[in-house]
Amino acid sequence: MELEQRVADLERRLAALEEERAHRPSPSPDDSDFWALNAWKEQLTGLGAADGGVLFTGAVRLPTGERYDWQHGALTDDLVGEDWSGAAEPFAALGHPVRLRLLREILGGRRTAAELAELDEVGTTGQIYHHLRQLTGAGWLHTTARGRYEVPGGRVVPLLVALSVARP
């Protein structure tokens, strides 16, 4: 009986905290919330980049324990002025739900076609190999010794950036 009372008390306290949090106003961003952006703007000013630029960065630890620190910046003039047709293949390779699932599983530690074939709803072995070839051809995967697939280190953060941008 004492245990039931303690659990009920904890549930009431948790509900009160959740209610309080739900009605707490969201903090409005100030300059300290944009520390990376502000530093990037300073660099752009130093470069004389009047039209600005974009920066994306990440420090990632995967479920496998692998760590990736990565950043990339590009000037607006360079991005807008170049031919975008080369981006079609990498974007197209990400445009299939099974390929996205395979990438997620590979980042999570399933690295061989046999391990991937054990998954539900990814298709036949032939279909899996087709998707793996598409991802490899677009640079999202490479093969290592003994038929193991990996997302190249320089693609891990960009992949996660693309996924975060595509979130509804």
C-alpha cells in the first residue's frame, strides 16, 4: 500500500511539472543563441563576402561509437553561380525510402548486405544490391574489406544535415 501511495504522489508531481513546462513561454533567441552564425558572419566580413554564405557543422557520435567532427562553409556567390546539375544524383539517391532506411541501418552498425537483407520491408537481395549501388555511385556509401558498407566520414554530417532540413 505504501508503494502505491508513493507512485501516485510521483505521478501527481510529474503531471504538475509537465503542466508547468507546457505553459512556460519559449525563450526568444538572442545573440548568444546564434554564436556559430555570428562567428561565421565575422569570417564572411573578413573575406569581403558581401552576399554572405552558408555554414553547416556537426559533432556526431554514432550508435557504433564512431565520432565525426565536420564543418563546411561556402560563399553565396560560388553556390548561386555554379551549375547545380551535379547535385541531382546525390539528391536522387536519397529520394527513396528504402535507401534512407539502408543508410540509417548502416550508420547504426549493420554493415554487410547479409545483415541488411535480414531487415523487414527492404526488398529482395537483388533489390538491396541495387539500392546499395545507387548510394555508392552517388557517394553516400563506399565498400570496405569483405563487402562491408560505410558512409564515408565526410558524408556523415552532411547526410544528417540533409535529413534535418527535410524534417517537417
